[in-house]
Amino acid sequence: MAIDPQVRDIPFQTIDGEQKTLADFGDQTLLVVNVASKCGLTPQYSKLEELQKQYAAQGFTVVGFPSNQFLGQEPGSAEEIKEFCSTTYGISFPLMEKTVVNGKNQHPLYAALTREKDADGKAGKVTWNFEKFVIAPDGTVSRFRPQTQPDAPEVVAAIEQGLAQKS
């Protein structure tokens, strides 16, 4: 399923306080993921960074949205999050400010993304940290639940399909 093109114009803040939109990433294939520093799934940062390094030159970017909504597993300040990601995982992909991904104050970007269905045909709220949304240049979205590793064959296939749209 493809997202409404207007979703690319929804503003959000980077971890450094700059306003951005998905449109600012041009026709790149994006992997939008809600991240957390103190979660059992936090080691997925390593695989996210590997994907970033492997595919960046082809027009791919991971976009990390820290969220503290799941058992308070992202309690740090912006500076603490940046420091953790840099020193622990060498993260080079962009991080956004802490974001509400579910509920009454859900960020509009996540309100749009959570309408997308996963491989089992289920849409709805983000279930935990490290839920992944691959957004291709044509707006096609592939959704992967937190337990799916960033380098799982189905995630890599979605990334490569998005990248193929540019050739």
C-alpha cells in the first residue's frame, strides 16, 4: 500500500531541533524506525547502521525516531541519546527528537504510518520499540514488527525494491 503523498510534508524535529519532513530526503528509500536505548531490542541499532552504510550511496537512509512510550526505555535527553548512539553503535543516520508513536498525542507521521498493514495484514498501533517502515520513493510502505531484524530478507528485499525505483 502507498502512503498519501502529503505524508511526505508532515513536519517533525531532528534531535538537534531542526524542522524536517520526509520530503527533505528527496527520492531516497527510507527506513523509519522508532528506537530506544534501554530495550532488549536495542542491539538492532548495529544492524540499522550496517544497512545505512551498505545502501546509503544508492539513495537509502535510516530515520530513527526515539520514543519513550514502551516501559520508559528511552528516558534520556537529546544529548544523552546522541551520545549513546554515537559511542555505543557509531550511528551515522539521522535521529529525530523523542516522538509519540501511539495514543492521544501520536505524531501525525506515525498516525499515517500506522494505517499501513504488516505482512499479516494487520495495521494499527506500533507494538514496541524498533517497529520498521520501509518507504519507497513511490510511497509504497512495507511494515515490519519489532521482532523482525533490520537485516531480515524481507526487509532487505523491500529496501532493494525501493532502490530499484531510482534506476
